[in-house]
Amino acid sequence: MLERATAAFGAGPGTETEAALVAAIALHHRRAIAFLHLDPREAQGQGLQIDAAGAARAIAALRRGDVPPPDDLDALELCIRFMRPAWLFRKGSIEFGASAPCSAGERAHLETAGRFTLGVTLDTEQRDAPIGSGFLVAADRLITNDHVRKDILARWGRPDDRALADGLALARFGLEDGATDRWSVAIIGVVARHPSEDVVVLRLAADPRLAALPLPALAEGEPALGAEIAVIGHPLPDARNPLFGSAVFGTGGAPGVRRASPGRVIRGGARFSHDCSTLGGSSGSPVIDRRTGVVVGVHACGAFAVRNGAVATAALFAEPALRECIGRQRFV
């Protein structure tokens, strides 16, 4: 938590006292409000406020080696999330707005990852409203969550996987703010499902445009605790957390367009936890190691302001059926 707080709002040297911590957090809060193009009174009217004192108390307790009270820990968690807005993709490039940008190398990795990330939509007039996200692992297949596959079939009232051959769903490319080259490829079947994890490999219809897109490298091992990562997906407004959604995802960009949410791994394992901000539409998003550009996981679930869960690509590598259908050469 101390490392995450330092990364979020500089709780390092010069913030030794609780009063200095409160001032540092308040400063970053004002910057976050500026990111939304709101004045402080308008922000207060929308409830976009944070408990800087509670967050400062939590940091002070952690520095002493104590366990902060739950309310103070919650305040710190919300401060970290609120002050770390997601980055918008616009015409292939990331826009950082008022938030601190990542390095040039990290930016290049994320922009490349944006090209192999896709939105999963139903084949209806709502083609720009993803029900999930995913990413290519071959010119004719993609990875997403298995619950996205189930959602496709449930929405059409077609329980059998064979119904996918009717083109019920689409892989949507170019879902970026301001993009004019959005295009679709039909999802036509299931290649393989993980026997215990929420991951599925889906087949795509043949399309020569897919061969021009980059393919990701997938990690054979589990991500390290504290690793700097980003979830790239297509978050949609979420009525359950409207203020958090507007604070983190800002006012720019249409709903469902591609964004990169920075964060860290906060619990390791084959099912690891991370603190990247996600919303509905993020299911199946690739989790990218920002230093290397390697995909380390598939975002799968979340609990608001607590933690998000992902399936490590190591779990895919460990399952022969998945490893073979993805291609051994994709794992590193």
C-alpha cells in the first residue's frame, strides 16, 4: 500500500507528517478535478470528494508498521484509484491528459497492445457497445472470458455453442475515440475453454486485415507482486458506480472506446489480483506488463474499490489444450 500510495500521489520525502500527507493528497485531488474539467464547487456537487485525512492516517499507520483501521484503509484505496485516471486511446495514440505519463517505452508497448485488443459486441445495431473485451492470439482466434461467451449465447437465447456459427457476436477493431476505421470480424465458434478458469479461445471468420495486426507475447510465469501493469479494454458507464466511473475515466471519449487503466499487481498467483480500474465492458481485457509489453493475464472480475481479479497467462501455458491452440511460440 505504501508503494502504491507513493506512485499515486508522491507520499515520499517531504511528506513525513500527517499534515504534509494531507496537503500532498489534496494537491493531487485538485489535479484530478482539473482532469475532469470541473471547478471545485461543481466537483463537490457531484460528490467527487476524498477523505485526505483518513488516507493520511492510513499511510502514517503503515509507516509505523501498524494495521490501519478499515475506514482509513478504504479512504486510502479510494484516493489511489481516484487520482490515477485511465488513459484514453485516440486514433492509435494514448492521451494522458493531466495525469503523469508513463515512459516512452511503456507508451509504445501499450499502443502496440491497443492494436491487438478488441471489443466483443453483439451483431446488432449496438455494435459500438461492447459486452466485453478480448485480444488476438492468432489471425483466426481471440481470447476473452468464458462468461463473455455465455453472455453472448444468453442474450440471444441460444444455449448451444454451435449457435456461434451464425455470427451472433463480433470482434470490433478500431473502437477508439475519433477513429473512422472501425471494422468487425464475426466470431464463429469455440476453439478451446480452460477447464477451471474463466478463459475461452474463440474462432474468428477469415479476414485478410487480421494478418496485418500484431500478436502479443504471453508470459509463461506468474506476474510479480507489485509489478506495474495496465488493463486495456473498452469500459462502459456503470450505473452502480457513476461517480467513480466519471472520476477515473473522465469526461472525454465516447462510452466503450479503448482505454488503458494503469495499476499494480497486489496479490500474486495463477489467479492474481490487481488495482487497475475497470468497468463493465472490461471483461476479457489483456493485462499488460508496462515494462515489457508482455500479456501477463486476462482480466476476469472485480469488487468495487477492493481488488480486481485476473487469470495469469501462466495458467493457460500450464493447460496443454490451451497452450497448443494458442501456439507455443506466443509464450515467453
